[in-house]
Amino acid sequence: MYKSDVEAVDAFLVKYKELNAEIGKIIIGQDEVVKDVLISIFSKGHCLLIGVPGLAKTLLVNTIADVLGLSYNRIQFTPDLMPSDIIGSEILGDDRHFKFIKGPLFANIILADEINRTPPKTQAALLEAMQERSVTTGGKRYELGNPFFVLATQNPIEQEGTYPLPEAQLDRFMFNVWLDYPSLQDEITVVKNTTSNKKVELKKIVSNEEIIYFQELVRKIPVTDNVLEYAVKLASSTRPNTAHAAEISNKYLSWGAGPRASQYLIIGAKCHSLTKGKYSPDIEDVKAVAAAILRHRIVRNYKAEAEGITVDAIISELLK
């Protein structure tokens, strides 16, 4: 597709800027969130979005699917949703043979809306598909779309009647992204744009083939040993009462991030360096993706909760 990897990195930067500009026509002021979602797509990861209702989480996913030219399905998770409702089911055809009817999981981008509102059985079916990128039903294996990307949303308020994702399943998500309220100026722009009859036509910026190509390119980016060591030491420093644990981890954490965090720190740093037009990541790139990668992988102890010490405060202390 491109003559050399250097040319491909330059092309990636151009496409990335075009994507941002196109998404920015509809999504106002969520630049960091858009960046994290794009990085997780190009890193072949999945993303968990946490924010109160009305912060355009669904619109964001819609818009990204549009500009990436990918097929997209939204699944609204409810307490009565069964695994077959998302995977698909076998039905008896007119020819007296069973045939498989594909569920909404068979698309490139899946928005799993309010994933904590559905029972563990259905959550597990989705998380298995995320890991294996395929589903098995009736003893047969079916490959899911390529690229395949799950964006799950969670509402941090109203936890009654929800099924929180266990730590092991949270670990499947590359990023945990917090959405905040927009600034006053951004909110004025949003209201102005959404309460008039202004229509925005979005252009498709990259094709399926290009996305797959860029996902491979991210893996090829070289990393120096000191950056690799920094990422692994950062993940190790979150593990209380181990050889490399940081003082703050021993004091405030009951559980730290596993090796998957180290892997994602490096892949995320590689992709982050590409968005800045660099040919290899440095320590700053690792730091840039650290909060979103570590946030859902470390568990605070009772002391931290009692003193009101947040996970993000612990992470920023570790990054110093």
C-alpha cells in the first residue's frame, strides 16, 4: 500500500488528522476521548466509556463508525438480554435443516450500551467474542468482522440493579475512558449546532483495508529498551507487596495491574507516537496512555476509600 514504513507513518498522521477534523464536525470538545477511542481501534483493543447520560457517548460511536466506513451495531443491554440475543441462534429452516441466523455482534464496531445492566451470562458471551474475535454456537465456530471493535458504555450513577463487570473481564478492555461535562463554550456550540436545522454530511476517511494495514503498522513500530523497561516497571509498581511496588501502592492498593497492562502500555504508546508523527515511542507516550490503561486494572483498599484517594490520584503519583 505504501512504499516504506516511514511513508506509511506519514500517511497515518495525515489520515488521523483528517479523521479528527471530520469527527470534530459533530463531536465538540471531546478531543481526548476521540483520541483514546481512535488509538484503541488502531491498536486492535476495545474501549470502555464511562460517563453520565447525555454526554454523546452513542453519538460519538455512531460518528466514528461513519467516518471509518465500518458496519456498526448498537446493542442495548438490559436485564433480560440472553447470549443468543447478541450472538445469534439456530433456527429450523423450511428444508428441515438448522441454519444459523447471525446476531448483532456480527459487525465491525459494536456499541455495547450500558454493559453493566445485563446479567453475567450475557456479559461473558460478549467478552468471549472480544477475546477470541469469533463465536461458537451449536459446536460451530463463526469468525466475527475484521476489524472488530467493541465500545462498551457504563453509567457511573444509579448502580441499583446493575451487574458490575468483574476485574478479570474489565482487563479485556484496553482503555477505560472517563467522559466529563463539556466546558461552557463547548456546550454553547453543541446547543447551537443541535437545536437548528443544520445537517452535517460526513465523509468516509479510511477504508477497511487501510484500518487493518495501520493496525499492522502499529505492531511494527520499534521500541527502545528503556521505554519497554519503563512501561513494565510502571505496571509492576502498581502491585502491592511485590519487589517493585511503589510506596503508594503498598499503602493504598489491594491489587495491581497484570502483564496485559504492560503489553497495552507499549502498544498504546506506539500508536500514540504515530498520532504525533514520531517513528518510535518515548516515555512521554507511555505516560500519555497510562491513566486510561491502568485505571480499571488497579483496586483500591479500604484505607484509600476511607481517605477519599482516587485511582487517578494514585496513577498520577506513580507517573511522577
